[in-house]
Amino acid sequence: MNKQANKRTAGLGFILRLSWRNIWRNRGRSLSLMTAIFLGLVGGTFAMAMITGFMGQRFYNAIEKQYSHLQLHSKTWLDEGQAGMMLPHGTQLEDSLRQLPAVKLLSARSLAQGLVASPTLTQGAEVRGVNPEAENQLVALSQQLIAGHYFSDSAENQLLLGAKLAKKLKLEVGSRLVLSFPNAEQEIVSAAFRVQGLFRTANAGFDQSTVYVQKHQLDALLREAQPVYELAIRLHELDSVPAFTAQLQAAYPQLSVRSWRELAPELAYMQDSGSVVSYIFVFIILLGLSFGILNSMLMAVYERMREIGMLKALGMTKSRIFIMIMVETLCMALLAALAGLAAGGVLVAITSRTGINLGAYADALAEFGYDAELYPELSASYALNITLLVIVLSLLAALYPALKALKLNAADAIRS
Amino acid sequence: MTPVLQTQNLHKTYSEGPVAVHALRNINLEIHPGEFTVIVGPSGSGKTTLLNMLGGLDTPSTGKVWVAGTDISELNENQLIDFRLHHIGFVFQAYNLIPVLTAEENVSFIMDLQGRPAAEIKARAAEVLAEVGLADRGKNRPAELSGGQQQRVAVARALASRPQYVLADEPTANLDSQTAFNLLDTMKRLNEDEKMTFLFSTHDQRVIDRATRVITLVDGEIASDERR
């Protein structure tokens, strides 16, 4: 048994040494191939980190600044969206949910579908009545202001307007406008508001169709006593959202309880498939590089026909020749790939601190829910997965040249 | 004395389209330990084919090749490779050293593949390099050695693992006269000192002059077998 094992490992040191030196035999060719792998991995790593950063940012913006983890509505509001279709016993529900240990933050909102009228133009919009403090805690609304101020204690009717909507209606901070919407008795009520601030979220569609007012002012116009149309909740743990949503839905079957996955299905899809997409991206780069590896190793084998034949004649078994070609390929690919991963990692580490300013494309990015400042990020498993991918692809690429080497007839190769 | 190498009714036939070419016909040979044998004959007489059979690089169409009691014509490809590793030394016309290894490493690697202990490999490599007059060139790579020195390294490589016999295919063909004489003297000395069996395929009269036995092949058959 021991003798068998010794026989198998005999000469392994020699094979490894020969493989390593063979890499540097044609320095120019090896270095150009390694440079291609290195640059491919730097580019791939950075591109993947950008994609991950974009996705993370999109997710963060959507969850932390817009949807929260889950929302409760009355089913009729979702179907028809009319005034009066609020959550039954909304304030009691709000209080009892606030007591639950899993709940971190909660904001009760009044909603109304109405019209925003400037002196020259009118536009449809959703009016969101919010408690300034609770809303700010939940979605950091004050941080999303690009002009003016957040709600103050003044008794005046104040309003926060999406920057896109303001531009469309030709309004600015301090402008006055009129909000009109139906109240619970289905009578159209109108009230004048002063633009207190302009906000810009990462969702251009939201900015174009939303105004924020203080909840008590909207409630007074709706002529309802503390109605709650929407309860937005953030839990302590994102992972506990599915179970908590299911629990809540079971406890309140007459209500609509929707997690962020249902509120923003495109976000859920992105979350589920996002890393796969970026791995496919890197895989395509590596696949291209593996043809370079195949070509390079094939040339190396053809150049060394006589030598490989001689090794076979002198007693190097097929398996050892196979290992020699594989190790040579693997060393070259892994060395370049690890250097590329390291350089890409450093690039990501630097830019994840400084951020990448994409201000020139801010408007276009906002249309898709992205910020103008991008912070690339990489998952911890990335390096491991890519290393495994490089190992598998380079071994596959080396397979054909290695099999070519094995088929050599020793006697013919020596005389070739 | 038991022969180190023996053939029995060795035939090798190649097919060239519909025509069968008889490269070797009914070769019966016995090579004894310590012989310094050359196989001569005109081009196409079957020298290389016979050497391939005797070296386990090719298998006969019919007949047997016995090496130290083993019928190598019955071995499969992997068994043959293993057999060559442990029993046969080779010297080729074109030196065939590995350019990325030093002279010492070129001499050592067969022993490495045999799985011998590192200390033994190092000592034996130094010993055979000294025997071929290259004790001080062990750290040089082939490109740093002359043609004659490279062929000496190849001879040292063939001898290092103490094979049953050494097959040398036109070893002096690429060497100038003086270098060829020196190499042949070295091989002859090793033949006499270490009782190493050498079997050459050659046209070179200098080799033939030193041989203790000359086998002449004509049209794949042994035309004469002369002992001196």
C-alpha cells in the first residue's frame, strides 16, 4: 500500500519544478497571457463590484428610503384608492404593532389621490400625510431634500414636493400651490400649501407623482379623525421579513400585508438574480480568456513535441505528463488571476471609500433608482468563487493540449 | 551467462496502403552483459525499428523480446513506460536534454521518477557527471554547454539509474570528430569499468571500430553477427 503510494507520488517534486520552469520558457507568451488574465480579472472584479454596488444602492434606496420592509393597507384602498378606505382601527393597530419586539420603526400615513395646481399647470399626484418625525426616522425624508427645509412647527400648510414635479409645475421653494382631492364624503376639498422643500429620491417616478404634507393637516382636510391609510414598518432584521409578514397576514386576514418583495417585485427579482448576472458577466470574460489559455498551451505542447516524446521514452508515464501540463496551466492562470483579484480588490476598496461620482448621469440614473455617487462593493465569497471558476476553466482549457501531448508516440516524437 | 536482452523470431510488418512492408524478419539475438554492440546497415535496413523494439518503444508484429527475464512484447503502453524507466537507458542523436533544467537536474530526473531518496539521487548524479568529465558543469543549463558536453550529459542521464543496458541511436551523428572520439572513449571506459552494456545503431565508423560485436542488418534480416 505504502509502496503503491510512493510509486504514485514519485517524481512529483520534479514535475512541479519542471511545470513551473516551463511557464517561463517562453517568457513573452506566458507574460502576455498572464497580463490578459490579470486585466480581465481586474476589469471583471471592478465591473462586478460596480454592479453589486449599484444593486446594493438600489436595494438600500428602495427599502430604506421608500418601501420599508412591509406595508399594511386595507384591501379596498389597494383596489379602488378612494378616500375613506383606510385601515380599520388604524391607530389601535399602529399602537399594537409598535409594541412588537421585531418592529424597529413604524410610520402611519394618510393618503389621498388628488391634483396639484400651480398658477399655470395642474398635475395628478399622491398626497402623503405623514408624521414628520416618524417619517424622517423611517425613510430619512429630510436627507432627501435638495432645496428648502423639512417640516417646521408652523401652523401654516407646508408641503414637500418632488423635484421633478416642481420642475414640471414650475414651482420652487416658497411657491404656493393648491391641492385638491376628495374627502371621506367624496366632496372635493382644496387647500393652499406653501412649498417648504424639494426632495429627490432615487426613484424619478416617485418624485414626479408624490407630495408630502403633515398628517394632521391632511386629516383635517379629509375630515377624518386620525385615519391610517398605510402603515409602513421596518423590522430589526431584514431576514425576518417573510416570517413576520406571514404572521401578520394570518393575524389580520382582512388587511393586505405586503413585504418589500411584493411591493417591489423587480427588486426581489434583482436581489435573486443579481449576483448570477454578474457572475455570468465574469464567466464570459474568463471563458474568452480560457480560449487564450488553450491556444497558448497548444502552442507550448507543439513546440515541445520532441521533449515530451523523450520524457515518455525515458519513462514518464502518461498521467505524469498530463499532470505536468495541467500544473503548468494552473500555475500560470492562478497566479495571474490571484494578482488580478488582488488588484481589483484594492481598486474596489479604494473606490468603496471615496465613491465614484457619476454626477454627469445623475438624472438618467435617478430614473432607474440609482444615486449619482456609486460605492462599489464585493461579497466575501466572490474571490473564492472566482478562484474556483479560474481553476475549473483553466483545467478545461488545458485538457485538449494535455490530451494531444498524451497521444504523442515517443519514438516518432524523438525523431520529429 | 544469462543474456540481458534476447529476441525470438522477431517480425515487424508495416502496412503502406495495400502493401505490407517487412521492416524486420525473423530476428533472433542475444545480448550479454558488458557487450559493446553496434547494429549497422544501410538506410532502410531496419536498424531504428530494431532499436525501437529492443527499447520497448514499439511492439513487434510477432515474436518476443526478453529483457532480464521479462517478455516486454506482452506489456501494455503504461507497463512499457514503467519498464523503460527502471531498466533501459537511452542516448539520442539530438541529445534531447530539457533546456529549463540544469545538467545535474537532467541527470537526476529519471531517478526522481523512480522514487529514489534525494540524498542517493544527488550523490549518484554527481558521480556520473564526474564519470563523463562534467563534475564542474552540474549547475549549467544545456544552452550553456557545447554539443559534446550536452551529449555527455545525455550519457550520464542514461547511466545514472544503472539500467540493464543503454541504447544509443546515432549518438555521434551531430558531433565533430574530436568530440565524438572523446564521447566514445568515455562510453567505452564506462562499458569496461562499470560493465555497462551498450547497444548502438550507427553508421559511424569510429563507433564500429570500438565495438566488441557488430550486427549487420540488410533488408530487415541479420546478414552477419561478428564478435571481436
